[in-house]
Amino acid sequence: MVDYALRFLIGGLVVSLFAAIGDVLRPKSFAGLFGAAPSVALATLGLAFWKHGGEYVAIEGRSMVLGAFALTAYSLVVCQLLMRAYWSAPKATLVALAIWLAVAAGLKQVLIG
């Protein structure tokens, strides 16, 4: 229970910090980059370091980076299917989900083994 409270407090503070940074940046489209995801990731990594140490956090951080690459592939495929192929949103997201899974699994195999 204490872990959840700490994660809530740390995440909230970092979200506020990132929101302030995003509010200052121009154009405003960059503000979304500084939303909740980076702050929640930092709070999670901080708590993991406190509980498990640096080696565990290194593995978690690497997993987050691989997930970000897979999410980028997913996002690009969804955009292309929606804007160029005029697919419906459910169909495009289901196909792109398969792409996300393939990229994530492939990166895991190539980089981690």
C-alpha cells in the first residue's frame, strides 16, 4: 500500500513538472510529449530502484524503450491505414496491434535474446 501512495505522490509531482514544461514549449503540439507517461515511468523506475536496485531498473528501462519503438510502429501503421487506406478505426487498430506485437517480440529477441 505504501508503494502505491509513493507512486501516486512522485507521479503527481513529476506530472506537474512535465505539464509546466509542456506549457512553456512552443508549438503546443509538444505539450503532449510531456504528459503523464514519462512521469509515471520515472516514478515507477525510481520506486523499482529503491526496492530492487540498479540492475533491475536497467532491465525495466530497456523494456520501456523497446515498448516505445513498438508503439511508434503501431502509431505509424494506424495513421497510414486511417488516412491513406480509409480503413475503419477498429480494423486499423486490430491490424496495427499485430504489428505492435511483432515489433515488440522481434526487438526482444534481437536485443535481449
